[in-house]
Amino acid sequence: MKLSFFTMPIHPLGKPISQSIREDREAFILADKLGFVEGYAGEHTTDHAECITSTVAFMASLAYETKNIRLGTGTVNLPNSHPARVAAEVAMLDHMLEGRLNFGISPGGLMSDAEIFGNLDRDRNAMFIECINMVLDIWSGEPPYNLKGEFWEVSTENTMMPEIGQGAIIRPYQDPHPPIVGTVVAPFSKGVTAMAARGWEPISANFLLPKWAASHWPNYAEGCAQGGREADFSNWSVAKNICVAKDMATAKRYARDPGSPYVLYYSQILKKMRAGGRLNLFKEDQNMDDDAVTLDYVLDRLVIHGDPASVADQVLAFQEVTGPFGKLVYAGHDWTDYDLGRQSMILMAEDVLPRINTALGASEQ
């Protein structure tokens, strides 16, 4: 098993934005030093708690301060962007990283973002598909492109001057383009089948119950078969909220007491899912009453916390439910306690992961 990193992130309201972004950057630099193989950051335009408004800009700030980690847009919300802008910015970022880029994409899940961009009542899934298809056509095509869709048009026919390079969008560093990654948030998602059929790779979201994360693998395997490739467990990433401390009492306090960044995270997520009618993600039984989906209920099921030995055991138990996966995606949270936030990542990489891989190796013998 390998470690990846993903953060949305959610910070306390009133915390200085400059501090939040600085600490988010520190987390990625630390992940690189600790051997995390990938790192993703989300983006939202209209959320003071999630103050990374451009995942491309944020990752560009890390391009020359990291050495080995693959950095990922996590995700570019395509309906809120013009495909020409996406193609140009992502290609530039790929060159800055000299091929260490994963291109994470999604239709976007924050309704206030959809509203501010005028997409609230539009078919955002159709916009998502059209946008990514145009991005890929730009990268594989030649100017002036002349792409026409339901939502966008892309052309430089009237203004191009090829003799000086005007009118053309740069292609990515990676040929033909960076690996494309999508976050999967629905139980039994058919989207993961469609992604896999196109050669894209999934990340099962950290706010899914283990039994719903487990439902992704069969659909992923089905999509790989449709695309004519073998389904490989090493390509499946599953995200999890994890708090590791040197002792059980400290871990429990930092994961569950009032003021905990994990409590803040799920209080926000729960409110958004309740408002959006998506509490089914948290329900063990779909017939559960919505009122039974409390904050404690969600925290009990979705946050692993403890000392290194306990966390290793809990991750292995989690994998018993989901089935094998190649990359465990450590979900980043606000460093409410700076030292404990850093320590959790360090312990995860240097103590917990070796325990997990030792156990997995022993079980295969």
C-alpha cells in the first residue's frame, strides 16, 4: 500500500486566510518529504471555510518546492471554467512540474459555486463532459480548433498568426496528457465505470461509508473491461480521515473534542449534504430516518483515530470491508494544533504505513 494526500480543505471561519493557505502548502511539502506518492487539493470559489479558490494556482505555488510527489488538481470544476482556459492552464502546470501532474476533474459539488457561475439550473454533468472532451480535443488537435458544442465554442480562426505562434494553446508536458483522475462520491457509481472505460482513475471519497466505497471496485473493473484494459488494484485510491497521535487519549481529543478539525470538517459536510438531500452517503441502511444521521454517528463511522498500532489495525479492518486498494489517501484537515497536525502525517508515513505493509505482506505469504 502507498500513501497519497488530499485536502479540500475546511478551515475555521475567522482564521486568517494567509495562515490557512500557508499551512496547506506546508502540508504538501511535508507529504513530499515523507514519501507520499500523490497530493491533491480541491477548489471552491464561494466558501470562506475552503479558501483555495484555484487548485491550479495552488499547485503552481508548489511546483518548485516539491521534488517527487505527483501533484493533482483535486478537482478542476469544469462547468465553472472555459475549456480553453482549462487546457492552457493545466498544460502550463504540467510543464512547471515536468510531468508530475495528475489532472483531477469533476462537475463540482458546491451549489453556491454553481449559482455564482450561472449553472445552478443547467445540466452540469453535460457541461462537464463537453468541457473535458474539448480540452482533450484542444490538446490533440491543431489551431484554429473550431470546436462547437452546446455550451462553448473554441476557435482562433480569425486572429491566428502561426508564423509567430499566435493562436495556439500549448500541449501538456506528458504525452498525450496528464493522467486523468476523478473523485467518486456516490454508492454504486456508474460514473466510475464511465471513467475507467476512458482510461481515467478513481478516488473513492473520504466521506463515503466503507460499504459504499466497496461498491466502486466492481464498477471500476467493469469499466476497465469496456476499455480493454486490466483492472489493477494498485490504481484504485480510497480516501480516509485519519488522526494519528503518540497515545490514544491525545488522538481521541484531537479527533473528537469540540474544536477538533475533524469535528469542524464533518459538521460542515453534514450540513451541506443535508441541504443537498445527499444524506444517503452516510446511511448504513437507506431506510434510516434523516434525523438519525447525527454528527456523532458520522464521526464514529468515518474518522479513524488512535496511536500508530491502533490506526494500522483500523485501516486493515477498513480494507477488509472495501477490498484491496493500492493507495490510501490521507485526508488533510486544518492544523488547529500545528504540532499535532504535522505529527499525525509523520506518524502515518513513518510508523503506521510500515505496520500496514508488514501485515499485508504476512497475509500474502
